[in-house]
Amino acid sequence: MLHKLCESGDLESGRGRTFKVNGKCVALFNVEGEFHALESECTHEGAPLGDGPIRGTRVFCPWHGAEFDITTGEALSPPANHPVSVFRVVVADGEVKIELP
């Protein structure tokens, strides 16, 4: 099932934002006009990844600096050792939606 998060113009390139969808925290990122969605909680101590700084396709945990690949969810540096879930994003008619399992 698809869940609308925002309008495509609501999130500028190079930014992330956290949304709550069906009780789950989801981080949405705009990387040069392409949207990606991840589980928002860092696997180290649960920091909101949607608030972290972005460099290219990498997001850094705002609390301890763990690095994640925005496109795959892979944990790229300590202190995080585990990946975060990735969600399929659909952009249609100016709306950004994600598919949750």
C-alpha cells in the first residue's frame, strides 16, 4: 500500500525529513531530485536519520556520526553495525509516496 508523505516541491535537494507513517518513523531524502526513503532510526542508538547531514548519497547520524547509504540502507561506518530498511518511493502527479510492507 502506498502512503503519501509530501508534495515533491516540499523537500529541497540535499535535505532529509522524518515522517511518521502507521506508527513507523521514515526518513525521506531528496538527492538531486531523486527521492529515497529509509527507516529513520539509526541502528546504533535510534537517532532520527532524517535530521542528519547529507553528502551525496550518504547520510550521517546526527548524534554519533554513523554513516548510511541513502540508496541501500547499508551502514558504512561505526558506531552503527547494522543496515536500516529501505522503502520503495513513487513520485506521481507531484506527490511523493512510499510503499510499506
